[in-house]
Amino acid sequence: MNHSLLLLPAHADKANLLNAFAEHCQFGTYFGHNWDALWDSLNDWLAQQPMPLCLELDDSQLQSRDEAAWQQCQAVLEDARIEWPDFSYRIRSKSACCP
């Protein structure tokens, strides 16, 4: 299984979450910084990744989270998980001990 580690921003609101994905996945200047653009760009990115792939979301720097934005972000990730059977994601929590 391949892994890709995305560091969540300290303040996880919509703009910061979208920026974190855009930077991590190198979406480029075409990225529209909205949830539909995240879905489209994430699909393009996944098409180029070696599968199976687990996207690990590291929340070690997380200080605050906009719940509505977080729920929407997770909905996009869930849709991607359904669309791409060899894709998964998980939260690498501050309290979790990871190898």
C-alpha cells in the first residue's frame, strides 16, 4: 500500500483545507478553491497515483476546525473512496501512535 501524508492546517476552515489539498496534491493555478474543484482535482490527482493508496491526514498541528467545512471535506473524501476502490484515507491523530 502506498501512503501520502497531508498535514492539516492549524486552523482548518474551508479556505485553509482547500489550500492544504491544493499544495499537497499540486493542483496548479487552475484549481478553483471550492468543493467542486476539490472533487475534480482530487480525481485527476488520484488518476496519477500508484494504487492502492492511503491518504493520511495528519492533524498534529490542528488548533481549530470549522465543523461544516470539515464535514464537506470528509464528504469529498468519502465520494473519492467510493469512486476509487483502491483509495482510502485516515486521520493520523495527535493521540494515535503510528509506526
